[in-house]
Amino acid sequence: MVIPTETGTDSSVILSDVAIAASSETHSLEEERASTKIQAVYRGHMARPSFRLPRARIIKLQALVRGHLVRRQALVTLLCIYTIVRFQTQLLRKMYDFFFNVQILYL
């Protein structure tokens, strides 16, 4: 596109320079985005091993704590069962004593 000017210069040269500059800016923007993406992927790749070891240790610690809690809960459950059995034994003993004491009185 040629736009005549008062000075007589061809404005097509100016427009093509602007188009090249815009194309160059777009190209550099795309390159910048691509390089940023590559850097992010590379940094993520490099950082992963440093997160794996602490993560494995955290998982191990969680397993130990959960195991401790389960064992403690099992102990509490066993103590409750032991208390109930002891109570039942005492009750049966009292019923047995009462039954034989009543029979002895009526004999």
C-alpha cells in the first residue's frame, strides 16, 4: 500500500518497517513465552527429587503415628472388654450365691 506524502517519500517503506517491527515483537514475545515454559519445566524437573525424599519421610512418619494410634485404640478396646467381662463375672457370682442361698433356706 502506497500512501503519497507531502515530502514525496514513499510511505510503503515506513509501513513495511512498522510491520517488520510488529512481527519482530510478536516473534520475540512467542520466544519469550516458549523459553519461560521450557525454564519452568526444567526447574520442575530439577526440583522434584528434592521433594521426593521429604515426602517419603513424611509418609513414613504418618504410618508410624497411625500405627501407634491403632495400637492405642486396640489397647483401650481390650481394656473395655476386660472390664465388661469382669463385671459379668461378678454379676454371675452374685446371682449364683443368691440362688444357692435361697435354695439352702428352703430345704
